[in-house]
Amino acid sequence: MNRLITLVCFFWATTAGAQTAWPDYMPGLSAGFSESPMAAVLPEGTTITQPAASLPADKARWSGLWAGWACWAALCNAKIAVERVTDTGATLAYAGSSAQSTINDRGEAQFVNDELVFRVKTGAKLVLRLRPSGEMEFSIWKPDTELITTGLLTQKPVDDHTRTVERVPTPWTENGKPQTLEMVVYRPIGAGPFPTLVMNHGSTGSGDKPERFTSTWTNPDLARVFARKGWLVLYPQRRGRGQSDGLYDEGFELNRSRYSCDPALTLPGMERALADLDVVMAHVLTRSDVDATRLLMGGVSRGGILSSVYAGTRPNPLLGVLNFVGGWVSDRCSQAEAVNAVSFKRAAAFGKPVLWLYGDKDPFYSLRHSRFNFDAFLAAGGKGSFVTYPAPTGQNGHAIHAYPGIWQAAVNDYLQQAVPSR
């Protein structure tokens, strides 16, 4: 992959030994859909040759077409065709794509210590491992000891849920054209209605990179966890975010150079986001696949505090809220408490328990600041629990939402208490 793709991928420093130093989170990866809007396309003429009958089974099992995802938040689509396998290696075709770039390549790969190793034309090293269960773990290194990206490929269809993109109507127009909002839908197999989780995205860091506004945000790891429990998971994109229509305007400086720390500017941005969420929820409650008696809302960062404030300020059928590392402005802002703590006080009127999930070493919301917000929430009459976790290996605490192994036990306990079983 070229430099554009690496901008959205994991970076890890590690040392390669006799066998590649595999990241410790790899066993927790699961097969699923890529979030890339661009499909990976293998080199023209890619052909799978049936392995020779004399080839050992541990080598023959590499043969075939493998497809899946790679990069942070599954933002890259990846495909590998192991075309012809021998005792020592294989002819391999590779393709990767993201919203920014695509690449494909073909060449000879070698077996090294139970791994299949291929040198991509960019100079990066592609390393593959097969799990006993049949999936292919995927990693790219450049130089050989710097991990660029990881992913998981499979030869099996993802048949326990589907992923689609829909448009949500709004009452707004722009230049006479009706505006709609993009919504990514993860649906379990079956007709429903399903218990439903509406997950809200956060900001884009400091708000000073407009190119990030048009990236559709989902959390595929969380979506897979819930969809495999039989939940419908919805990821609405607010105005001006992802492929939604309209202007992204959730609390900028007057010159729109970055997000503002001034409550007079940033709090009206929250109200605009709440108006978007009003439209989304009105749509959600009309859907035949939604069980409105088993409805949760959640979000990450700005999405976490937004979900909490929505629950506390609107009549709604929500049973609970999942607040992942929530806050509206960074605690580095001089007036952060006048925005975050004040907003969480509004959330207290929800009256039902809210699950607060936070990570250590979060560059936006320190645990001290977030605990202060939680105490303000409780003092205003809010109910809930505040759970903290160490930062994931190689990441900061703001990224805990992407690692179900960290928070899944706490969420399972919360679901048992908050959501009636059928």
C-alpha cells in the first residue's frame, strides 16, 4: 500500500525475529465486511490452480481466493489469491484499496516459519498466517520491522449479518434540493424486528482537516459483536459528515479553522447535532426491523456525550446509553468544564443507568477530567457506572471502542440489566 493508505492504518514498532513478531491483538480480530468505499481488484488474469495431490495438506490449505478487511477501523478492502502452491512457496496476487488509493501486485511468495511472505512492489513486506479455524491473518511491514497495517481474510462468506448503506430523509433543503443523511446498517439475518443500537460518531480531532469530514465513520468491531447477538446496529452520519448532505457545523471558530473551545460557539454546535439526531430517531422509530421496546443509543467521543444529552433531554424509548470516551471539547480547552460537565448535567435527567467506558492515556479526555464529568452527572441526579481500562497496546485510551475484548464483559453485564430478554 502506498503512503495515502498508510495514513488510515495502524502503526506499530516491533522487532522481527525468526518468526514475525505478531501483534498481541491479532487473535481477537474477526472476519467481517470492509468499510472501504472502493473494492480491491486483483491483477487481470488471476487464476487459481488446484494444488498437486502430492502437496502436504498444511501447504495445500493456502490455495484459493481470500477476501476481507485491513487497516484501522477496517477502512481498507483486501484480497489475496494464492494461485499456485509448492512446498517452498506460492504464486500470489494481492490487491488493497481504501478511499484514498488502490494497489495490486503479483509475484512469488516464500514459506518462512509457517508464514507466507511476499515482497510488494512498493517495498513493503506482506506476511500471512493461517489460523486452525481457516481464516488468514494479514500484516504489512515497512521497513521489515515497522508494522503498517493488519487485517483478516477468509474464504467463507460473512453470512451471520449484512452491511448496507441507506439514506435518511430530513426536513432540510439546500439550493432547493432535499437533504438526506447517510446511515450504515448492520443487520442480523432474519426479518426482525431486532433489538437496536444507534451508534453516533465523534469529531475529527481538532477540526482543522476538512478532508476528514467526508469519511464515513463506523465501528465494525462493535457492530459485529452486536449483530452476532441478533442486534440491528445503525451508524447515522450527521450533516456534512461522511456522505451526508449539508454543512458540517458543530462548533467551529468563526473562520472555521478548527473547533472552538468557547461555549458560546461550541454549544450551539451540539444543538445542531441534536437536531440531526432528532431526525434520525424519528426515522428509526418508523422502521419495521426495529424493536422500539429494546432500543439503545451509544457513541464515541462527541458521539458519547451527544447520546447521553439526547437521552436526558428528549422524550424517548431508550433503555440505556453506551458512552465510549465521551466529551464535546478536549480537556486541553480552557473552558472544557463549562462545555463537558455542563452538558453531562443535562444528561442526568434520563433517569436510567448509563454505562461510561473510558481509557487511560486518552489525549482528549484524561481520566481525571472524565471522572469530574461523571461526578457532575451523578450530582445532577444521573445514574450509571464509570469503568476504566488501560490503553490498548500501541494505542491511546481514546481507541478502546475498537477493541471488544477490552469492554465486552462490562457491556454484556449492562445489556443483561438494561434490556429485557425475549
